Amino acid sequence: MDLNVRAFRTVQAALDKPVTPNKRKESARKGGLAGGKARAKSISAERRKEIARVASLARWAAKHPVE
């Protein structure tokens, strides 16, 4: 067993409660996963088409730069 793992487990046992991940980080992850769907619902079809058009132009410009 690695020395760092052993030290971590010793500290956990000494504290008598497990160290949990950051709750704020977990909730931000959940919000990020739902964000795209919520945004797509909230904007009009015309606005979505405009966003897609701009993204497509940006992708093609990166692959085929105009000289």
C-alpha cells in the first residue's frame, strides 16, 4: 500500500468521519449537465438556428482558414 494512501486512511480513522467530496462541486456538475437542455427550451427556434450557423462557420473557418 502506498504511504500516502495509508496516511489518508489514518487521518480518516482519526477524524472518525469520512472525508466527502465538495457538495458545491457536485451540484455544479448536475447543473451543468441540465444546462444545455434548459437553454435549448428557453430560446426560440430562430435563435437556435443562428447559434448553430455561427458555430458551423467557426468550425469551418478553423479547418480551412481564408488567406
